Amino acid sequence: GAVVSQHPSRVICKSGTSVKIECRSLDFQATTMFWYRQFPKQSLMLMATSNEGSKATYEQGVEKDKFLINHASLTLSTLTVTSAHPEDSSFYICSAKIRDRGQYEQYFGPGTRLTVT
Amino acid sequence: GEDVEQSLFLSVREGDSSVINCTYTDSSSTYLYWYKQEPGAGLQLLTYIFSNMDMKQDQRLTVLLNKKDKHLSLRIADTQTGDSAIYFCAETGADRGSTLGRLYFGRGTQLTVWP
């Protein structure tokens, strides 16, 4: 299957700083990428849909100014957590949507563990 | 409320079959998926089934779909310790708002395989 990478895999930052997480599709182009957040022993919560060349679409309750998403190319989307606070600590997972043989599939990155101290 | 529901835990002995169940609410879902997540890792697509199918088999994995009851199951034959992970059921749902192609996930079933 297609490969999606995330960088960094783990980050620890101080409260009030900003953190950027990258999501790359390695062997295909993805016009649409998704950003999810996962709390311990919980399901994935969709935060936003990132479309190349346009503004991201955020889910209800997700702060656009806090979670900045940029999808500048067909292989890269970034999520920046601005002015991070301890409650932003979580596991962030991206996925890329591709059309394969007439159907859409989503391939997920390995996730980024963010810890805000 | 939740669109997709799964039991949270399942324990089986190595070599037995595992059956993970899932119920969903959106009858217009086109595809239903099973993903596997190992500790600290992202999600790995295991298999999927198109909504007009009743069953799909892929090596040790068998997916059964009962559209009438909106029930999906994943059977893992000859379960191994390496199968221990969290298994997520997901549906595509209808095009809700502008997020075409988004997935709706259950909370995941923690499968523990005992040697």
C-alpha cells in the first residue's frame, strides 16, 4: 500500500511554544489529507480536512487559529499547534486519501506524540 | 452520539479464531473498513468491504457484512500473539458537509492474544 510519513514521531515542548508536524505522502500525490487527534484508549477524532492549494476545512469545535494547517504541495501537509498548552498533549495522526482502482482509500501516517510540559 | 460502535476488549488464546464486531448507523456508507493499530503507531489498513458485498476473505481475515442489521464483523483465523493490537471499524458515511471521503471510526477493540 501507499506510504505516509510523519515527522517528528515524538516531540516534547514547553507551554506557550509552537510545534509543527509534517505529513508526507512518499510515493503518491494526495490532494486531500486529514488530520486526526487520538486520546488514550479513544477513537480518532477528525480535526480538519486539508486540501492542496486551498484552506483547510475544520470540524466543529476545532480552533482554526490554534491548529494551523497548510497543504502547500501534493505531497506535504503541515499542522502547527500554536501556543501549545498541556491539554494539547495528544497523539496526532494524519492520513492521505488516494483513489485506487476506482475507490478511495485512506493511508495513515505513524502518528506524532506531542507532550506539552 | 457515536456513529460506529465496537466492544472495547477481546481476549483469545493463540491458535483460536477471533471475532471482532461492529455496528454502524449510516446505511448509505459505501465502504466499511478495518484498521489495525499497534502501540504507539498509526493505523494500518487491514481490509475493507464494499457495501454491496456480504463477505470478503483475505488470507486469515474474513469480513462479514449484514446490511439489514448494520453489523460488520472481522474474523481472524489462527490468531497469533502478533495480532494483539487495537482494531478499528470505520465507515465512509454519506457526504456530510464538505468533508467528502472522511471516515467515521469506532472506539476500537483491544485484542489480546494469550500464548
